[in-house]
Amino acid sequence: MKSTLQYFVAGALALAGSAASAQGLPTQTWAPGTQLAMWNHGGRITTFHRGYLYLGGLENQGTWTYDISNPINPQLRRTQASGVNGHTWAKVGDVFWRTYWIPEIGDNNPSPFQNLSNPLSPTQQTQNVGTFPSGQPPMGWPGNWLNTYPHFFGEYVVDARVGWWPHVSEANVLQMSGLTSANHWRIGNLLFLTPSDTQNGLAVFDIGNPAQPVMLDLLSGNYKQYTNAWQVWRHYLLLMFGDNTNGPQQDANTLVIDFSDPTNLQLVHKIPYNDLPGRYAHFQDDYAFAGRFDRGTKYNLVTRQVEQVFTPTSCCFGDFQWIPLGHIVLASSSETTGSRSYLFSHRATLDTTRPTVGYHLPRPNAINQPVTTVIGLVINETLDSPTVTSQNIQVRAVGGATLSTTVIHTNYGVVNIVPEAPLAANTTYEVRIVQDGVRDVAGNGMAEYTFRFATGPTLVPADLIFANGFQP
């Protein structure tokens, strides 16, 4: 352990213009399981952005921005006397969407996004970002269409870049699945309908052609997830309910469902409440973090073992946001009875592991992909959102220029890359994550990662297309 606390500020977090200087994470270490802090502000919608912790509390509570570079003594830097229910967020770089709406700028505002380039002084986003309609979205708010952008799949299919009219298609995916309500979200060309408070069961659709969704599989019965959350680890969906009544035998809290073959969804593992308590999980590498009441855990999804237990002083944990931040973990919650946050150490050394792509669509060397393809990545790490950009995740036709894309980063571990124009037919495309471009909040850059897919029946043979710095 170092005798004095040093502050880690990654170069990738340096801010331009009027943005605030990032505070970042500590480089001091503690024994795993050590409680570092507890304070009475917590978030339902929580993010770590440009070195600051943003805690979005419930209605009648507030929204708070903290410097946790000294996690033993977190410093409140900003208070906004507004809050909102919700559990998820999405970002396009610094542009932030907080479900169900962002109360800081008014519930009915036609420009419903915030810009967090300066976390201490967020501003309303009034301009579109490329073709992404963040300034005055034609569909207005709520921005839940971000989960399936660029299309929204409700009673009919609409293009979120155009508005509610004209319809792209009259297809109704809920009706097609037989479900009565569901959470809608996508990874690449797959659309998932997952359980909510009032609906059991889940379905998956191929939406490569958004006008003609095709249901690939349906699991009906006692498959439950609390509220509008979802958890994705690699090619597995985790459904959590908050007690051991989940699953066909009603004997688990967490259901682990393999969707690597989306035409054959498989329940491959069940996790009891004591091993992974609560109703929400966040991931870092091989691990899931979750907790509630008097118990939190760090659970190894590869070995299926609990590797660390967190015990609060004083009791008790909420369960909304268990977010790994480098070598520490945040447990934060905003309840109707109040809000609270904890910081714990979860490892004895600093986090120096690079984030990796755990799963992606299209699959490597996939052929006959539609020209309306969206590229989806699963990266199980708390990423530094301003680095998750089209500059650092590049798409191009072999031998061509890098395409203009909209990159949407979500808090459930999924990044979707949406080309701003249809792809060309019968063409091989390359996806490249630039070396040390995308980073996690501890400053670890991703290694270069590439894959190819084709919009026709053949793929350009392997060659040295990346040998010259990804140039034509």
C-alpha cells in the first residue's frame, strides 16, 4: 500500500475547452472486501463519466456528482435537486440519455439529452451528432428508442431518424411473440424481448431487415427479470428477479441463457440468490457483481464460484447499481425510503487488464448480411464513454474509406455501431477496434481487434488489409 494517495488520471480522459479536469480513480490499493466509504446519496441511474461519479436518484431526492479519487473520503461536487425512476442509460460519446427521461432539463423538453463533457456543468444537447437526432429528435422523448436504434419496434416499426410517420412496417413484434409486455433492446441484428415486472418469458428476433422482423426463438414460462433492466455477459443473457423463485423449477435467482445460437435459446446455468443476490448485475472481465440487503458478491461466471463477499457497515445495501470501477466497486441505490452508496475494494492489485470483446455480431466471416446491418459488440467492462467512438471503432469496405457511423454505448455491456447510410451490396466489410483507442475507466486500452463480414455470398480472402494502418 502506498503511504500517500495518488490520483490516476488517464490521458484519454483529458478534457478539451471548458470541460472540467477529470479526477479519476485512486492508485492506492486495499485488501479485497475492505469497505472504503458509505454515504447517504445513491443512484438508480449511475455512471462514471470523465472521472466523476454521477448518481441519478429517485424522484423527490436528487442527482449528485462526486469526486471519488480518494474513495475513503468521496467529495460532493455538484447537486441537482431533481430525480427520476429508471435503471438504464445510453450514450453517444458525451451525449447522455437517462431513462425514462432527464429531469434536469424538463420532462417534456423537445431536446431530451444532456451533454456531460463537463460533468460539473452538464448542458442540454441541442444539436444532432452526425445523423443521430439528439438535438430535437423527431420521435421526441422518451428516448427508449435508443435501445433499438435506428428503429423502434412497437405496435409497428418506425425509423427513429425520421419520426413516427411514415411507418417502416406494420410488424408488431410483441404480437408476433405472444408476449403482452417486454423490454426491447438489440445487439447488432438481434432484437431481444425480455421480461419486465408484468411479463415472463423472452423472445429473440432477427431484425437485419427491420421492415420484416423474424422471430427466431421463444422461451415461455417462468423466466423473470425485475423492472426494465437486463444483463449481458459475452453471449449469455442473465435474468435476475430478487429471490429463488426464478426459472422453470422456481429454484434460482439468476438464469443464465445462452443465445450464441439465437434459434435455440438454452438455459445453461442457474445461480442461487446467496451466490448472486439482488436484481441487477454489472460485469468486469469474468466477474459479475451484485448484492442486496446485508450481502454482496463478486461471482466468477467461468468457474461458477463466489470469489468475494461484501458486508456493509452499517446495514444495508440497495441493489440498483453494483458497478466495478477498476479495483474498487460501487454499490449504489436510490429507494423510496432514501438513498445510499458504498465503495469497496474488490482486488488486492490495480486493474491492469485490457477490456476485450466477449461477443459480437455479425459473427466472424459472416456472409449474406443485410445492407441495413447494425454491428453489435459485448464488452464486459465499465468503459470510458468518450473513447467509445467511431474514430476508435472503425467500419469500412475492404479497400475503402472509413464509414460514418453512430456508436451507442449502453450500461448493459453492449455497444451498437450504426452505419449512417446503407451498406453496399456484395461487399466485404472490416470492423476494427483501434489499438488503445477504447479504454476502460481505469485507463486500460483495448488491444487491436478486427473481424470481417460480407453483404453477399462471398468474403474477400484473408490478406494484409490491416498492415498499413487500416488505410486503403
